[in-house]
Amino acid sequence: MSSKFTVEQSMREHTTAERVIWCAANDQCDYVVMKDDEEVHFTHFSEPGRLKLLQASAPISTADELLAFAEQDFAHRVQQSH
């Protein structure tokens, strides 16, 4: 099992403006955020369809910022499960 994340960008139309969406995923879960938003959508693949909303401490505007958030949150979740 790998905990290494890959980060991808997608463009989606959101109302009348296009928004950039970042997604960080590994083999267990994914984190999705709209650029410049602090609300991160978290899904653990063992619970498909159970979306959790997480709050970042500041708006996330780059792939690196989402990656850092995902790695920190995931490490915390792994610690809690042991």
C-alpha cells in the first residue's frame, strides 16, 4: 500500500465561470478542492459515497498547497487508526 499522492488539475464549469479544481489521490483516498477555496472534499475509498468536508487553515490556490494539506491530513488519519 502506497501513501504517495498524485495531484491532477481539471477544469469544470461552475455557474458561468470556469473554476480550476485540484485533486490529490493515493490508493486509499482522495482530496478535492476548488482553487482559492478552503473547503476540501475528502473521500476514503473504503467508504465510497461518504464525502467529508474538511477546512484548510487558508484558501488553497496551488497543487503544492493541496498536496501539503493532503499529506498532513492523511498522516494524521493514519496515526489515529493505529
